[in-house]
Amino acid sequence: MHEDEARYHFQQLINAVDYCHSRGIYHRDLKPKNLLLDASRNLKVTDFVSSALAQQVEADGLLHTKCGTTNYVAPEVQTVVKMGYFGRG
């Protein structure tokens, strides 16, 4: 993939994440396997099964659920679930 195409897809990813966050949806499992390209080479984000909704944020403003694929999940999610983590945008 050339740099210009990679930049284009990265911008699409940022736009997709921003769109989800603006609607109170936090994917929490972004990884290459969950990013697809359609026939027009547009990026599609898939697999929202591990997503969190704004309603799941507890009174302390943090999430407290363990989720995601072990090799891709942030270390703080694996180790401080009881303490909570900032898992949203």
C-alpha cells in the first residue's frame, strides 16, 4: 500500500472512531482484523461485540469491564479493571 492510500484509510479510521464516540459508542477492540475495505476501497469498521455504550460508564466516569483481544488490548484494561479505566473518547 502506498503512503497516500494508507493516509486516506487512516483518516477514514479516525473519522469512523470520531463518529462512534460522538454517538456514545466506544469500540474497544480496534485491530486490523476488524477493518475491512469495500469494493470502492472505503474502510469499514466491524465487530462491535466488545463495544461499550455511554450508559456503561460508572459514576466515577470510568469503565470497569474487561474486554478486547489480549494481544491488542491496552495494558491498563487488563490490569486495572477493578480500579476502572478511561475507555472512551
